[in-house]
Amino acid sequence: MRAPSSTVKLPPALVAHARKLADDHHARTGSPIDTDTLRARLGIPAPLADAIASRM
């Protein structure tokens, strides 16, 4: 069972990096980044990508 995304502790630097990737993706494609793309770009497991996405 996954922990709720609100209980996952995320390093601020990781969230900041994810925001930069999301901003770059939006600038290039014109659409927001989806969780699967974020996960692939960061090379992280899906639950961690979900937690980051919920804070962006």
C-alpha cells in the first residue's frame, strides 16, 4: 500500500528541480507535464512522482 502523498517527505531541492522540468515541458509542448513523464524525466518511482506532482 502506498503512503498518502501528503505524508511523503520530499527534499525541497527535488521539488524545485521537478518544477523546473515541468516549466520546461510546458514551454516546449504547451501542455502541463503528466506524472508519467515527470517520473521518467526524474528517474524516480511512481509513488514519489505522485507525491511531487501533488505539490506542484
